[in-house]
Amino acid sequence: MPALYRIPFQSFSGWGGKGNFDDPSLPHGIGQPFAWDFGYLNPYDINNAVGGKIYAARAGTVIDLRWWVMISTPVPGLGAGNYVVIRHADNTVLAYDHLDFNTIAVSLGQYVEQGTFLGIVGNTGNSTGVHLHLEALSRYLPGTVGTEGDETPGNSLLIHFEDGKHEEPWRPIAIDFFVTNPLLYRQDGWHLCYRCASLFFSYQGANGVCPKGGAHVSTGNIYTLSDDIDAPGQPNWKYCKKCRALFWGANFGSRCPASPGIQHDGSGSGDYRIINNVPSDPGQHGWRFCFKCKSMWYGWWATTSVCPYDNTTQHSASGSDDYSLHVSCEDTQRNWRRCSKCFGLFFQPTGGGVCPQDGGAHADLVNLNYTLCVNVSPVNAGHPLAPKQRSVPPFPTGWQADWRYCYKCGLLFFGPNQSISRCPAPGNGRHSGSLSGKYYLFIAASPVANIGGLGEQGWRWCNKCQGLWFPSLAISDCPADGVHTAAGSGNYVLMKDSFA
């Protein structure tokens, strides 16, 4: 599936890699292993060229900016120069740094679409040449933009870009050449409400109005739509600014839960286009059009849906096409925690799981948030650091694929060895990865004094239970028997920051 991010400039003429293309073997700096530098190379003045336009790589809300730095300077606090910081639907942020003096074209609090003009590339702050420093972060505090010697408040995150065909996530490295930027724009921030089964748009914490009363409640998945006129699919789908639901604007008689008995309000909405009746489309199928309220809803949840036509009966799929929606792939997934009892890694948003120490829930007491790479390979295939899948030692240095999440106990385990794994959930059976994505972990030589800010090293694989755990002075508990063992394990490195 395509990534959400676009290369942040339109014309590729003059753009090139200034260096440090987030390759962990050539880290950009401590705490910034996944930062990008894109240089604007003027053939007449390669060191002082200014004029390249920067565009939003992903939709979101502007949460911080600075426009008044005039020169290149290493002064603490001014390292980023002029910048724009945008928060996305999944609460990650993207910082665009070293922009030219007084060229910022957006305002604080503004919601910007993907492809919105942000400013002009420059050479301000702690910079030695004209370039754009681009960095995604797990969290952000306004005024602490994380680059070039300034404070980095969260993890430096992996991101992928769309390729020219909108088919594969793409991560350019120093030897790559840029191709024509794809024309299609995508807007993330759409969610499925598990109360009414409708599709709604959420940003800045506003979740609209649900026909069951109160605000919509998201299932957690993020859906991506396009209102680009060149996009395929059925046109005339609109966003209602009152309830934030998606409805078909070409058909009168809609009903909005924010104003009972009144139609949706699509004023100011883009013209969204949704794929319908294409069985081979890779998106999530089963979405339906309700002829009563004219809204989009998830047909597999018919019995739990609520139609705003009367706020009591279910949606109707009568006469509807089969619509498919793109579920946004995640480059990284936050909110993994270290259990203070068994020292295993577990996924906090799905609950406490089952701890092998006492059979109760995992204990989330260490105030650390770990971020894992999920579903998208961190590096290009064929690159020297491309993931190598191994089921037995010795483990390689680099990225290792096929770690899985066990929905029974909440722990991370090594997927290829599932048949010999042990789960602490009742029954003492095997871990189950049937609902899991594919996670990638970084393995470094042990010990390593400086791994470019990739994170906390010292995590180990247990060859008895196949889980990941963090050695400690205290005894750790293994669901197979006794305590975990680090025999044969590599030195795993996890991105982390405080979640306070």
C-alpha cells in the first residue's frame, strides 16, 4: 500500500540529496537517525541557491513556526532557523527546517492539505548550505523544534514516501534519482466510528456528532481519501462540517445527526472520490452507501450501525455499490511499553495483556514509550541494510523482519518461530500473530557506544518463549519456564522516549 508522505517539493529540477539520507550507517546526528536533508542545487551557485518551493508532505495542523531568522547561525535555540511544524492525524509531527527568511506561507493553527505551499528553501540556522531538513517526531512541544542542536522532544521516526505509481512505499537513499512527483493528493484523518459504523473526519481533537449521541469514537485505524480531480472513483462525496461525516452530495434528502431532520452541510468541502465495484482494489471492501441518510458506512457492522435519518434504526445497504477505502499503513507504531514485572515488551493501547510473572496484567510503570517499525520495510530492498529474515543465530547487524504482536498476552515475539513459542495467557499455548502486522527491529553489534540515536540498546531475544525482553538486575519471568535467556541473542535497539 502507498505511504502517506509525498516528497515535499513539486518540481524535481535542481533537487538532490545533500547527504545523510536517514541511513542508520551514516547517522545525521545523535537523536536524529531518520532525519532527511534535501539540497536545492542551483547550477550557477551551488552553495547559495534560494528559491525552491516547499510543500506539505502530509495533511495536518500547523502547531509551530518561525519566520524571522535571516542568516546561517549556530546560536543555540536557532539551529532550525525558520521552520514549520505540522501535526498529523496519528499525532506524529513533521518539521520542515532552514526555510528562507520571511517566506512562511501558513499560519499557526491552520489546517493544511497535502501539497499546500509552506515556504521557500533556505540556509538559516545551523546550516552550511541551502537545504531542507525534514524530520518526523513521535511527539513535540511548541518552541523545541528537534534539529541541528536544538532540543529533540520525541523519537526521530521513520517515514516513507509515495513512489511515482502510488504502489509502493519508497525511501530514497544517496544513490537514488528522483522521478516525477505524483499528482494525486491524499488526505488522512478519516476514521471509522465503532458506535454508529460511519466514516468521519477528525483533526485537532474534534470528532463531530454521532447519531448515538455525543462525539464519534474512532476504532483507531486511519483512512485516507482523495479529493484530487485526477483521482479515480465515484465523485461528489462531501464532508459535512457539522457532524464531520462523509455523505453523497449529489443526492438530496440527507440527514445530519448534528441537526436532526436537517440535511448535511457540505459547504466548503472538497469533492472526494471513492473506488466502487472494483473487486481487485487493494483497499478495505464492504463500505456501503445508505439511501436514507446518504452517508458512507461500514457494511460489515450492519447490526451495530445507527442511521441519522431517525437516530434509532440501522443504515440501509439497499442499492449500494461495494466501496473500498484505503487504510493508511503505519510506518511506525508508538505506545509499546516495558513491563516492570517480566521486563517484556507489550502493546499498551490494547490493554494490560497477561504477564508471565503472576498471570495478571502487565505493569506499565517505567514511564517509557517505545516506537516500533511496522508493516513497511525501513530500507529499500537491495540496500546493504535491507532486512534479513533469520530464525536461528547468528543474527545479522541491520533490520530484522517478522516480529509479531500476540493478541492473547500483548507481547512481541519472533514470528518465524511461532510453533515453538510460549504464551503466558491461560493454557500455556503458543503465541498468536493472526491479528498482527509485521514488525522490524534493529540489531546492532554488542556493545555499541554510538548507534546514531537509534534508541535504547540491550534488548534481547529469548530462545525459549521467542519473546523480546530487557535484561535487568532483577529476575525476569519467561512463560516457557523459569527465567528468560539471552543465549544466542543479538543486541536489539528500540526507539524510545518519555510519554509523560
